[in-house]
Amino acid sequence: MSNKPPPPRPAPRLYLATPVVDDPAALVAELPGLLASADVAAVLLRLQETDQRTMISRVKALAPPVQKAGAALLVDGHPDIVARGGADGAHLTGLAALEEAAPSLKPDRIAGVGGLATRHDSMSAGEMGADYVLFGEPDENGQRPSSQAIAERLDWWAELFEPPCVGFAVSLEEAYDFAASGADFVLVDFIWTDPRGPKAALIEVDAAIKKAHATATASQNPAGQEHG
């Protein structure tokens, strides 16, 4: 039997976070074109806090254009409105939130988790059945680890654990670095403030994470196939 190298990891995909949504009309109009322009696996819907009924109607407005594009719609927090709004899952912050929401979300819907300050927390999230772990997002004070620390955490997770890991990138450079470090998904929201418009920024970051992955794969397997 020949010693085959492990199969290469699939190229990372984008996870697009929305701005905080109050009136969804503009986003409903913009999303189909955006999602058609790049390989977006999922959209994280950040909702303006208001009454539950209004939030559910906003989820209902945004779920169809996202799902029609082949992406999953996750609600940031609010696991209780996921099913009623027709979303695909929720992103939760911290182990307590995951523990509380998992029974209502699993197995039909996605339960992702961030707010994992330590490696131990990340492993606990994996053991609790999180569908992905997110590293690098700002905390409530806007503080986040250094890019290098986030890349190291992604590299560690990708090497050892099965559930996908997501890197929260605040720039094109971070998106590239996190993809090179083994992130399965790269979460971006900086595209919305790009002066060229979100579509140009999204296309650019999609190309960057694919390139980072190809470069990393080639360096791990120099005798392998040529890559394009």
C-alpha cells in the first residue's frame, strides 16, 4: 500500500455578515447580485433589536434571496426566531448560549458559536455539537486578539478537530492569512464600507482566500499536481 497524503482540505468559503438590519428592503434588493458574484456559503443576519414579531418578519424577508442563491441564512443570536423566520440556523456567543439553544436548533438547524476566549472553551463547544467555531470576532468592547493569535488558533483547530472553523477577518490581508492558516470559512463584514462598493470588495476577498488556500496546499505538497 502506498502512503497516500491526506486529501487536500477544500478551499475556504465566504461567510458574509450583514450590517445591522433595520429595514431589510435595500438588502433584499442587493443580496442576489452580491451572492452571485462570489462563493458565499452563508450569510449572518444581524438584526436591530426590536419586538420579536418584527424581527421574524425581517428574517422572512431575507431568507428567500439568500437560500435561492444556495447559501444558508443564520441569525446572529435569537435562536428562538430561527424556525419561525425560516432561517437555517443561529450564531451564538459563548458556551452557555450554545448549551441553551442547541436542543431547539439541532439536528435540523445550524448552531454555530463564537465568543470562545480559550482553547478549552473551543474544545467544549466542539464536544457540545457546535456546527462551527468562530475565532477573532470583537468582544462587546470592540477588542479582539491579534491577527497572529487568531491565525494560530485557526491552525491549531484545523489540524486537530473535525468541526469547521471560521476566521473573522477585518481586512483583505487577514482574510488571506486566515485562509492560509486553515480556516474553513472566512467571515467578512468589512465589504460594506469599501469605497468601491460591496460587490468589488467581495469578489476581491473571494479571490484572495482561494489564492491563499492554493498557495498553502502547494507548499504542503510540492510534488503534487500543478495548481492553476
